[in-house]
Amino acid sequence: MSIKFLILISRQGKVRLTKWYTTTTQKTKSKITKDLTTLILSRRAKMCNIVEYQDMKIIYRRYASLFFVIGIDNDDNELMGLEIIHRYVEQMDKAYGKVSELDIIFGFEKAYYVLDELLLDGKVQESSKKEVLKRVLNQDDLEGSEEFDVLIN
Amino acid sequence: MSIQFQSSNVLARLKPFGLSFEKSLTDLIKGIRQHSKESSESLAQFLDNAIVECKNELSSNDMETKAMAVLKLAYLEMYGFDMSWCNFHILEVMSSNKFQIKRVGYLAAIQSFKNEKDLLILATNQFKKDLNSHDHVHIGLALSGIATIVTPNLSKDINDDVLMKLNHTKPYIRKKAILAMYKIFLQYPESLRMNFTKVIEKLDDDDNSVINATINVISEISKKNPKIFVNYLPKFFRILEESKNNWLIIRILKLFSCLSKVESRMKKKILPSIIDLMVKTQASSLIYECINCILSSSMLSPDSSRDREVAELCVEQIEKFFEAGDPNLRYMGLLALINIVESFPVLIKFKGSWVANTIILCITNDDLIIKRKALEVYQYLINDDTMVDYTRVILKNLIPGSVPDTLKYDIVVKILSSGAMNNYGHIPSFSWYLSVLKDIVTLTLLPNANDILAPEIREKIAVELGKEFKNLSIRIPSIRSDILAIISEFIMNPRILDDCPSLLKDLYWIMGEYIDQLEDEESTLGKKIQLFNCLVNVRVDRVLELNDKLNFEVARKLVNHENTEILTVLIPFLVKLFSSIVSDYTNAYGEQGQLRHKKVVELAFDLDKLVYFLGCFENHLHYEIQERSLSWLEFLKLCFESLDVAEEVKKMEIEEVEYYKNIGDEDEDEDEGEDDEGEESSEEEQEDYIELSSEDEEPKETESEEQVDENPQSFAVEIPDTLDTVPMLLTHVLPTFFKSYDLPPISKSSQKSIPPPEFDLDSEINSPKFELFSDVEDSDTEEEEPVEVKEEVKKEERLERIKYDPYYINDTTSKPKTKKKKEKVESTEIPEKKVKPKKIKKEKVLILDVEDEEVVTAAPVKKKKNLLMIDSSNLDNFDLSVETSTEDDIDLSALRNALEKEKVEVKEKKVKKAKKKSKSKGKEAKDTKQDKDKEAKEGKESKEKENSKETEDKEGQESQDSKETEAVNSHSSSPSPGVVVPVKKSKKKSRAIIH
């Protein structure tokens, strides 16, 4: 299971977050993003969330106004892909506390941190829900305590 | 405690730099949102300003300001702004001791770092430093960074440090380390060779997520190279049995399907437990993966009844997917069904053909993804019973506006290929099939103007349909007349000429080839003349100087048509058509081989039109068209002269122009009322004229009266009613151009067995032999039968001669088939399913397979490697059995040796040169052989001496040499070419130096 990229697209077609796990030129990146935006926004709710694109499968899932889009290999398990997206959203939900699109826009680095704990170079590194969250919070605490130290000293 | 602070706003306020930090980024984001509402220019302006601002902030000494700038740039990177220019600043931010800043640095580095040499040298040190930090959070950051950024050089340098982390006390680090190792393996395969056991050890880790990560790595590697893991199958199997984590199980199943490619015996052991898993689990992803594993590792053979039961069990599981009503599950279920159907086509009818019905339902689904997928297995659904119904189902998709154009092409191809299946074996009746083809043409190529398909799709569909018509007409003689009837409509339709001319290329050919089999209810000859006029009669409209509402739109369009391909086919077709008209005339009105003078004039008139039409291409830019038209023109003009009725033809021409002028005038009067009928009215005119000309062929008396009515002077007065002999050129020579040989269908394989003609460009073309041959042909054309009756010797000679002539297909292969076919035609009096000899079809299939294989083998060569891309291609052909070797060391030592030897060499050369000089001097002085021999011996001796000196001088070096050769030997046995090549080179180098 290897994820090639993750893109968050808003319902208006705006990119909210991108993460590329393969080295891709800026040109192809924007082409893929553009293609997928039109492709996915044009699909209706009752259609399936798996799309074939180039030589990979695109899995997307809509949460409120945001589409979470990932690209996986053709022979990977699509349902796992859906599950990974769901996991990511769940964990962001907990990390931000009721996550919304605005949260991700303004606190995008946190979205990256959560993602980095869930996936390492496109591979799922942690399937336990608690563990990922724990790590992110731990690191956030570390930031906080560092600053606290600064204040005290 | 800290969590409390975290959540409270108090802390945010307390943060001395955090406040400004967040504010600055928020401002940026808010600014972007604000400006994007206004206009794209103001947004671009704002973003440019923001980047300049970031640049300024980067040059500040304050680390926090820098970090903030980097973060902002990382945000802008999402909008497509390149941030690699600030990579060194990112590196600086990474090196901060503050976790918060370091974290930002790594975040940006992962987004932005690529393969920059200078940068990565510095980055390597930073990674090493962080990897060896006492704080595990720092280590984790570094590992994440490495996994994304790793390059070949970096992976070599960092290998050992990451390796150590595999035994870190915290599982958090261990799992990250093993995943990072995978990326190192990809870039530096030697590392996998050396550390293979360490990877396997991690399967016994105490922590589940570490095992999970390890299996992940192993299954990724096994995609490329399953062999090396075969020995650990029992271990994987144990994990599978013990684990309850579906993520892990799915990954092991993936691993199994990779391993099964190299180890076929595993089926027996794992199949039962996979089935067990499948039946017990609730998770659809796992069910799917089980089915996938069973099928992709080809554990089931279609012959075994037990395996069939397993397949049926799988289908039952899939049924649940469809029952759930979830679109994703439907898609997955369809994937699995397709998988099953491909290996068990029999199961199509399983459960009262539930499978077939499901697939058809998916084809009718609105979701294009599902529709497209389901179409892939459409051909499996086809049999004698379902053909008509299912074709109707997918034909509906061609109705304008239902699906995108590209899919329409796929559907057309599906219909055609399913029709041709089993040598057209499933088609219940060909008239039905032809009506389907006709529907396809009207739906895809001739829809209303606003539903018209994209030009390239139209083109592709037209080519496919053309091929299909051609195939049918060649292979199924009984329906040729039906095909011709349909085709003649298309040929006379000016829209086809505009929208999809490629279709006509094949249609013209068919029409020309089988024109004699054209049938028409009213009058076959009339139909032919109608066709002929429609295509050829450009003169009338030109003389009348019409530019719209043409009488012969198609002809005018053809003259100016850009598609050279169809024009090249058109020219011979027209001649064939004319030839057929001539023979119909002689058959219908011939009286003892002669024709009434009036009929001869009509023929000549047609011929004149053809000459005029071909004359339009005399100066065509395309060579082939020019050549063809010119060569026919010469012949046709000759025919025209031989008819010797030029004057009467001139008169007919004037009459015709007059006639159309009148019609045009009448029409204009009518048209004042109804303007929009332009096209139709011109067609009507055509029909009028056709009626007129078709009446010509009916018994003479009645029709001549009519003619008198219309054109009182011309026919009645001037044309005498005598019998004329039609020249041989028209009656005999012309047909022999086309009818000397029958064209049987030849399968691809037998076509391939025809040896390619060997062109001998050096020898004289006009050799005496060739003249002889043309003599024979001449006699052949004039009196066909006598020649054939004559001795077979001549025939054989001729065969021998044309054997290497590129313009002849080898007779020996085609002859027997011709006979067979003729027999068929005679014997089978149109059975509903006319089928060609099965042999041919089977051969065809075989060839396709062969071609496929070729494609597969050729593909990897074509695949270009992206230098930037980190992929697993390094692990291709990777072999563990090769002893760990250190390429670089060998190279280095070889270089060192070489250098040292070179020093020696320089010295030796001087000595040698001196000796050579003496040698050459000796040669000049002494001529006798003996002396030469002596000299040679001396030379040898001296060389030996040199060698011994060398060995004495450099004992240590030699021992090094021998070591090196040992290394070389051990390598040359290894199958990995990547390793062998450089070593061999160094060997060669050293040899060259020694001698």
C-alpha cells in the first residue's frame, strides 16, 4: 500500500493541502491537481469514490465541503485507501477538535503533522488510532513546554 | 499540565513569538482569501508582495522570523510557487534546537527538497545530528525527513545511522526506521543485501506497529523481487494466523499474491485459511483482498471442480457487495467479478446468470467509471442467446448525449469485436448485424449537428466501421448485396464526406470490388448510374456556375477534398464502376454483341464525364492521386476515341446543362416559398434525373417516346438507330484490369508466411524476361480462356517469374483457399450463419497472442526512466545470493593500482622505447629470417626480464592484483549485471596497463 499523493480540494475547487510522496515536477503536479479537481467535482454523490486516472487509482471522499483525494497504485486495495482517508479525517477531527475547512486553512501545519504521523512516505506507519494522536499531541506539548520554559527563564 | 496550557488562549497570548508567528501566517492566508475574491491580478500582486516580504524576513538574523517566513513559503508552495530557492534557509531552520522551529524546518524540507548536491551534503550532516539526538522526537522528525528526501548518495551515507535505529528502545522510532530503510533500499540496493536478516528480524518485534511496518516494507520489495522472501513463508503464515489486525492481514495477502508468482506450491497450505478468513470476516476490504489474492495468485484452475466451487463461493461473497447498495462496494464487487469471469467464463451463467445480469446492470449504470469497467468483460457475456439483447443494451449508449465521446468509441469497438467473436459465430442473422452497423453510423457519425462527436473520435470510429464493412463483405459473400445497398447510401451522402471521410476509404473499395453484386429493386443499372453521376458529374454545376444548391454536391466536394487517402481509392473505384456499367449495358441491350447507337452515345457520355472528373486531378499535388488519375486518363481517353461519337456527346452535354438549368429555375420559383429545403431539393433533382436515366434502360419504345417529349430534337432526329459494335477496349480489356483474380480472405498468419519481396535495385529493370512476361499478359487479357487451356508449363513459368514480383501475392497460398470458398458459396445457399473455415480464425487468434507478447517484452525498453523519480526499479533483478561486495572499494583500489602502475609504466616505457628502437635498427640491417628470430628471442627475454623486475619491485602490489582478480571471479558468476560491469572494466584497465 503506497500512497502517491494526497490533495485536499474544496467544493469550490480550491486546493487546501497537498502532499506528494513521489518526486514530481511542478508542472505535472498542477496538471494532476487540475485534472482531478474537474474530474471529482463533476461526480455526483451516488457515484463511486474510485476513479481511474492515468496509471493509478484515485480515491476520494467528501467530508462537509472538503474532498480528500489520494492516488494509489492500481493493484492496491481501494477500500484500504478509503479507510486511510477516513482515519486521517478522524484524527484531524480529534487533533483540532471538530475540524472544519477553516481550521485546515489556517492551521495547515497541524494537518501536515497529523498526516506525517499517520503516513510515512506514503506508507501507513501507524494503524492504531490512539497512537497517532498521542504523538501529535506529544509534539505539540513539546512546543508548548519549550515556550513555557522560555517564559520561566 | 501542558495540555491545559495548550488548549487555553492564555498560552497563545503568552507566547512571545507565537503570537506574531500566527498572526503573520493568518494575515497571509486572509490576504489571499480577500484578494482572490477581488480579481486574479490583485491576487497575483498580493502574492508577489508576500514573497518579497518572505525574502526579506529570511535574511533576518532572528531564527523565529526565519521560521515564520519558511512556513509561509511552505503554504505558498501549495499554490504552485517554487520554494527551492530558499532551501538553504530551510536547512538553517532545521538546525535549530527548538523543536517548534525544527519542526517547521522539516515540514518545509519535505515539501521542497529535491536532488541538489550541495544542499544534500549539508543536509546529510543535519540528518545525522538529529538521528543521533538523545530526544526521540527529533529522531522521529529526521526519519520522516530521510524517508522523503533520500537520494542515492544520501542513502549510502546515512545507511548505518538509520540501521542503528532499528534497535531503538522506542517502537515509535523502530517503525519509522524500518520504513525509512525501505527508501534507502530503493536507492542503495547493496544495503538490502547486507541487512536482509535485520529486516527479517523485525518480524519478531514485540510491537505490532513495527511488525506492520516491516510487512509493509517486505510486501513492497516483493512486488519487485518475490524470490528472496520465499524461505520465510512459514513466518508470514504464522503472522497471518495470529494477527487480528485487518490492515496487517491485507498486506500479508498482498505479499502472498506476489510470492505465489515464484512459489506455486504454497496454494495447498494457504488456500484453506484464506477461504476461512473470507467467510468469517465482516470487513469488505478483507473479503475483497481474499478474493483478489486467490485469483491473482492463480490458485484456481478452471478444470478442477473443487476450484470451481471455491470460485462460486467467491461469487457468493461478491453478491453481498452488490446487495449493500454502496457505490464503492459495487465498484469493488465488479472488479472482483471481472477477475473471476476472466478465469472462469463458465460462471457467467452461475445462479441463474446472476453474474451476467449484474454486469449488464453495471453497464447501464450512470456512473461512467462503473460503466467503463463493466464494458471490459462485455465479450464474456455474449453467446447465441444474448447477442441481440445485450447489443441493444449497449447500443443505447450511443444515443447522443448519453455518454462522453471517448466511451462511445470504446462501445463501438466492443460491439464490433463481440460481433466478430468466434468468427461471427454468435450473430443470429447478418441482416440484423448490418442494421446494427447502420445504426452505429447514424448514431455516431451522422447525428444532429449539435450532437456531433469530436473529430478525432469520429475519425477513429469511422476507421473501425470501415474495417468491419470490409471484413464482412470479403468474408461473407451472401450478404454482399445488402452491404452494397447500405454503402451506396453512405457514399451518396455529402455529410459523410464532410464529417468522416475515413469511412469512405473502405466503402469505396468495397463498392468497386463487388460492384457487380449490387442489386436494386427497380433497376440495378439505374442505381449504378445514379451513383456514378453523383460522384462524377462535376461539369454541370461548373458550367451553370452554381456555388450552392449544387445538383451534384458530392462530386463537387470530392474534387476539392483534402483527404488524399480516399481520393486514391476513389479513382480505381470509379473506373470499376464504369466498367460495370459498360458490361451491364452490353448485357441488357446487347444484340449479338452490338449495341444500338443511342446506347453507345450514352456510354460515351458517361465516359466523357469520368474523363472530365479525373481531369480535375491531373495536376493534383499528391503524387499518388496524380499518377493514378493520369494513367487511367490515358486509357479512358483511348476508349473514348475508339467509340467515335464525340459530336453526339457534345450535344448531350449541352442538353444536360440545359435540363439542369431549367430545373434550377423552376426550383428557384418554388424555393421562394420554402427556403430551408436546400439540400433536399437538390437530392430530389438528382432523383429526377436518375429516374430519367433509369427509364433509359427500360424497353426501348416507351422510353424513347418520353425522351422525344423532353428533348424533341436531339434523340429523334440526330441519332440514327443503328447497331454499333462496342470497342474491345471497353468490353474486354477494361474488365480484365479488375476481374482476372478473385480476392479471397487471407488470415494474418498466412499473409505473414508470404516471403517479403527482395528488391534488387542494382539489376536492370527492363530485362528480356520481363518483356516475355508482359507478352503473356497481353495475350491473357485478350483471349483469356485459350491461354488457360494451353500448357500448364507456361503457367508454371509465369509463377516462377512472379514469385519475387512485389505486386503479386504468392499464388500457392491463395489458390487452394479460393477453391474452398467457391465451393462454399455454391453449396451453402445462404445458411443464416455463414461461417468461414474455422482454421483461419484460430490462426488469427494465435497471432494476436504472439503480438501481445512482443508488446509486453518491448515495453520495458521503451519505458523511460525519470531521473528525479524515486521508484523501485533499482530492485529489478536484485539478487540476494550475491555476496555483499563493496563496489566503491574495488573501484578505488583498482584506481589506486592503476595509478601506481602508471608510474611504473612510464618508467618501463622509456626502457621499451629504447629497445624497440634497437629492434627496428636491427631489422633494417639484417634481412635473413634467422636473424629476425634471434631478435625476437632477445625481445622476449628482455620482456621477461622486465616482468621479473616488476614483480620484484612491486610484490605488495601484485598481491593486491591477485586479490582483485579473485574478487572479479566471484563477481563474474553473479547474475547481476550492474555489479559485474564496473569490475570488469577495472580488470581490463589493469590488464592493459600490465601488458
